[in-house]
Amino acid sequence: MEFWKEHKTIVEYLRCFCNPRGNNWDKWLHFACFVYNTTPHTMTKFPPYEVLFRRKANIPGSLQQKPTPLYNYDLIHDISRKMQECHELARTNLIQTKQERVEDQKDKVYMPSFKEGDTVLLKNEKPSKLDPLWLGPYKVLEIDHKGSNAVTELTKTKKHKVHINRLKVYLSAVLGRR
């Protein structure tokens, strides 16, 4: 019965170390046995190696000792100050880069301008395969104070507020219609 418990523990160790397929268990078996033999047992509070040989296992020194932390408050203060300076510099650079990008985009973005009474086409946002890409023509009834939204007349009783990026000028003279 004891053999099965030990074997079960070794199997659990191997499950942690082996690859997902479990086909390299033989490469990890020695390590799993070493870990089992040098780990204190829950009942005896001693590792099996020490119970069997009446002495501690010969483990490399770096694995036996727990690392002792070194606290140097000057170092901690210095690191904290450097992190704060770095954070402030990064924030300044981020704000500057953002302003530069905004200025660059102002030149590249085309914002059409409309006035009340213009005839426009409205972009069809979800057209099926045979639907037209632009709907209309519609009349612009009102432009908001920022100039970014327009109210168009879909029918005599139905009005629609849209962003001006969804509109384009209706060229009836070029098309020879209306």
C-alpha cells in the first residue's frame, strides 16, 4: 500500500515536469525521485532520504540556503526617484507626440463643409450586395454649432441627424438629373 502512495506522488511530480503528451517521462524520473527524496514528508516531517540514511542529502549549497534579502534604503530611494523622473519624461513625450499627431492629422483629414439647403447623399452603412452605397438625395436642414453634425430630411415628416463624414455633395447637374 505504501508503494502505491509513493508511486502516486512520483506520478504527480512527473505530470508537472513532462510535456503534454507525457512521452518524455523517463528523462524526468531521476529529478522527480530526487525531489521526492529531499522533500519533508507530511507525517514524519523529515525527507525520506534523511530517514533512510540518518543524514541530510548532499544538495548543492545554492539550493540549501534561502536567499537573504539585502535592504539598502538609499538604493530604494534612488530607484524610486529615477522611476518618477522616467514617468514624468514619458508623460511629457506622450503629450508632445499626441499634439504633433493631431497637427499632422488636421492637414490630412478632409472635413466637408455643408450649409443649410445643400442637397447631399447619405452613406449606406450596411448595404447588402446589390444595394447602392449612397442613399438620397436629401436636403440639409440644419448644421450644428460645431459643424460636425447635420440634420437631413429623409421624408417630409422624418428627420435624421448624422455626422458630416457620412455625407457627400449631390451633383445633380453633373448627373443630369433633377
